[in-house]
Amino acid sequence: MKKKIWPLLCCALITTVLTAGFPASHVLATPTDAQTDAAVNQEDGTAENTTAQPALPESYNWPIQSNETEGWPQGPQVQAETAIVMEADSGCILYAKGIDERREPASITKIMTALVALEHSRMDEQVTFSHNAVFSIEQGSTHIGIKEGEVLTMEQCLYGVLLASANEVSNGVAEHVGGSIEEFVDMMNEKAQEIGCKNTHFSNANGLHNDEHYTTAYDMALITQAALKNPTFRSIMSTDHFIIPTTNITNEERWLNNHHKMLRETKFHYDGCIGGKTGYTTDAGNTLVTVADRNDMELICVTLKTNANAVYTDTALLLDYGFNNFQKIALCQKKQQISVTLLPFDRQFYPEHASGTIGEYQNDAYAVIPSDIQMENLTKQVSIKENLEETEYYFNSKLITRRLLTLSSVLTSGSPENAVNLLTDTLTDHSDGNIITKFKALPSWKYPVLGILGFILVFYIILLILRIKRRKKRRRKRKK
């Protein structure tokens, strides 16, 4: 009996030795979309990286364009090939490294997927997964095990897209909203153009490799800025975990954890992080979009083509740079009206303008400037087209922000452009309505008019003096 046991024990020992270096999770588990974190237990951030840090890549020394602006706070060197820090409200670019260079986005593509879906569907819509949606993704790519014919709500799908980065769920959303993945991708590209993206082209809804699937750090910041205006996107993006209940096919709950380690309680946690999106493919490397809020300032950070955990350390450096070196100033609020009390003489030129309303701001406007300067340090350029005045604010040669004012139709139809420019430019900077400001706000022809009035006044005073002297002479003659 003992002789029969020894062969079995030998086989077991050999099997143990052969499999020791290949954990079962590596054989059976599907890789998450930040293999970046292979040393941090894939996406959950539970294990520590005990391996030596790799040498810094060549990209660490690549130029930082924002550092070239005179007087601008000098930003840190990062390993990412391209990176940006943008303030969400103003769109002001605080940090720029190759921000218009094309790179593959990987799964941060799903920010646009979610945005288009949110704009063209309801959260309670039923999404049925086709054979193509489930089985057209690359083998080994991120998924949550959706089966052909399975039904989820759109809300559940979007949690699967943004938290778990599920590629088959992205396909299902695309087919449901667009009718086909191809039609949905067209919608994504149209939305990118509408937002203002110049170097972005999507070829799929999940971010898997395709030679014609690319974006830039700047375009991804614009896409994220647009997505943040949707409260549902914000809510999903900021969720730590979500449970998809049993479905028509699957009898078990699916637990979805947010892959973004700066949001969760990991060693990469960042105070103020409210969410974002991770990404990884072999060709794209690690990509990351992060949104953080501190001191009433919300920053968007995008890093593209990074390696392993540097995707998080780069982002932390960049966010610290933004929060520590800049201040946010409100310029105006949407629908805020600008007015002035016109002098009686000028009301004949603006008969319908007695109420004093000059214009109305189109949107909230903010400026984000270095902490050690004031608004007086900025220069302005004002342009008027039809009934819209656009004011651009510059720090040296760097555009900080824009402000739009819709002008009164009376002004735009009844006065020259230069007069409107002087009037509105003064008013937008001094809405307190003091008498000096009101005078300066009047058109340029106020000076010759005042000259004429002054001449008339002096002439009248001289006549008055002469008249008084004549009267005195007459009185003297009568006395004699």
C-alpha cells in the first residue's frame, strides 16, 4: 500500500514546484485594464511593490511647454510622454507637456463612451447583449463576464464601463445607443468635434488597440471637462464600488470596484480626488485621467504613455503643482447683467436704453492665475462680432481665459464698434456704478461735446460779468 502512495506523492510534489511561479489568478483571472499595477495586485491596490524601481525613461527629460512662459510657475518633470493639468471651470491650462501630440488613449476612451450614452439614453433603458458585443473583444481583455442575451439597465452598464472598465459592456452600450458599434463611434467622433477636439479619432467604444484610435492630452482634458458637466457622470465616476444584482441569466451578484487607486484607500490615495478613469494596453502603455478638488478649485489631470505605478506618482506631482501654485478668481456669473446710468445728454443717442442694461454674460467665467500675481497683471484683448463681446485675458503671452458678454441690441445697432468696445470694456471691469466710471464708460465723442459745453459755459460767464459791469456803470451815472 505504501509503495502505491509514493508515486502519488512524487507527482504532487512535482506539480507544486512547477506551478509555484505561476499563481492560479494569473492563469484564470482576466487582466484588468491597468496592468500598470501588476506589482500592486492589478487594479485593487492591495499588494505592495517590492521590486526595484526601473530607470527613468527618456521622456522624463522631454520639454515642458508651460515652463516656457515667463513668470509662470515651473512645473515638475514627469515620466509620462504627454501630460496636462487643466482647471475645469475656466479651461485654463496650468501645465503642458506635449499636449497636442497624438497617443493611444486605451480605456480612458470610455469617458467619451459614457458621455455619449448619457446624452442619448435613459438610465432605466434595458440593454440586451448581442453575440458580437460579448465575443468581439480581445481574449484576456477586461470584462465582467456578461453572457449573450443577458439584460442590464443602462445605469448598470455605465457602472460597468466606468468602474470596472468592461470592454464587452462598452460594446453593448454602443450597439444599444447607436444601433451598431460603428454608428456609435461616429457619434463619439461628432461629439469630439463639437467639444473642440482637434487631434482625436475614435475607432471603437472601449479603447482596445487600433491604429486609427488616438487622442491627445489636451483633447482628453476637453472631453473630461464636458463630461463633468453631467451630474450622473460625476456620480458614477466618484463611486467606490457598485453591485449589479442577479439578471435574467446570471444568478450571482457582480461586485464592481473602481479601478482608480487615487480615489480608493490605497497607498496611491490622493486627498481631494473625486474620480477619473484608468487605461492600459500594450501599445498605449498606462493612461490616466484624474479629477481632484481642493480649495474650490477643480483640476483635471491627464497623463498618456506612462509605465506602471508612475501613472499615479506623476499625477500626484502634477496635482500638487496645480493646487500649490495657483488661485481661482471669479470674473462673472451666467445671466449677470451689466448696466450704467446714462447722462441726460446721451439718452437722445440711446432712447431705448433708459433702463441702463448694457449686456448679459453668457456663462460663468473664472480666471486661474499664479498665486503671487493679481488680475491687474493680466492684459486684455476685446473683440466684438455682431452682438457678442469676447474678452481674452493674457499673462504675458499665455491665454488664461475668455469672457463672453451678449450686448444690448440698441448698442450694437446704434453706435460704432469702437464706442461699444469702450463702453462695455469699462463696464465689465467696474460694475459698481460710481460717477467717474460712468463718465469713462461713455463713447469717445464725449470729449468734443464737453469741450463745446465748456466753451458755452465760459462764454456765458463772460457775458454775465459784462452785464453786471454795465449795470454798475448805469447806477453810478444815476447817482451823479
